[in-house]
Amino acid sequence: MSQAIRSSDREPGTFSTEFAQELHKLFRWRRDVRSFSAEPVPERLVYGLLEEAVSLSPSVGLSQPTRFVYVESEAARWAARENYETANAEALAGYEGEQKRLYASLKLSGMKEAPVQIAAFCDEATRQGSGLGSATMTEALRYSVVCAIMQFWLATRAAGLGVGWVSIIDPASLRQSLGVDPNWAFVGYLCVGWPDEEHLDPELERAGWEERRQGESFISRV
């Protein structure tokens, strides 16, 4: 972890060593949660965290293209779960042997239990920001949504909640079943609730699917 600012007379926007340590702890405890308790989550708490994520997370050209959709009706949740089950079966068919057996044993979604479920979209037709920064890289709009999701994810963890990001979903089918604007691109499906179990290590690592590499192996110089 980088060295914290040592001066006791701090300027606005700087933080204490204790805060830096707590932030590092938050990063470590930010896990993809797939097992949730049945305890309800206060709606006001989740809405506040979502609003904060949209208003405070970075976005290209200040475009704020993030669109969060609460998936709460029985029909909408059923459609989303059916979408996942179909996509997951197709993914399973792409593996063979021991890897196929292992994939089939993984719990890759908390859609059965999560009391709160949110679909995150990117409004790719937004006029806010006037195209600044996204004319040459249109995907930067979706990256902005990812930033908002990550900010929401960390904030929920700080509040004691857990988030599971489901990506094994057909985007076009989900957009249709939820009836959202056709200009909205699907980014992720979030399951939110109080964690039924908590671990410092990634679930896929515990299951033997993959091992996490250290950060330095992804850094190079040119």
C-alpha cells in the first residue's frame, strides 16, 4: 500500500493513515457475494447508495450515462432468472471433462435469494456531456457505468451489504423483457443483500476454478 501523507496539518481532500488502512481493508473485503440471507434491506438505504454512485462517480465528459433499473416484480425477476439459466446452460456446454464438472458445481448467481436486484444500463444516446471524450471511444460511456457500479459496490460493502455481479445473461433478451429504452446497453445485473457468508478470498479461487495473480504481474513499462 502506498505511503500515506504524514503531515498532521492536512489540506482539504487528504486523509489520515487510519482512513487509508480502512480503505485498503474495504478493498480486500469487497467480494462478489452469491449467498444472501432472507433479511430485507431498507429501500431507502439502497436508493441512497445508488444516487450517490451516479452523482459522485466519474463519467466521460460528465455524461452520467448510468441507468439503474430496480427489478422487483415477480414477472421481471422470473424473466431475468430464466435468461440466466439459459445462458448458463449454453456456457456449460462449452466446457469438457473436469472443467465442465467443476463449472456445473459453481454457484454463479444469487438471483434466487437476493432481496434486491438491479439491472445496470448505459444510455448510449445521452446528450449530456455533448460527446466530449466519447466521440473517439464510444465504449467510454459503458466504462463510466462500470465506475458507478464499482462505487456502489464499495459503498454497499461499507454499509455491511454484499453485491454479486451476474454477467451470464443475454443482453438483448434482458432489455426486451425489462422493457427499457432500446438505446440502453446492458452492462451488469446486480444482486444485493446481507451476505449469508463472508470470505476474504474470491469464491472462484476457493472452488479451484482459478488463482488470483498479484497486481505487479499486470504492470509493464514501454
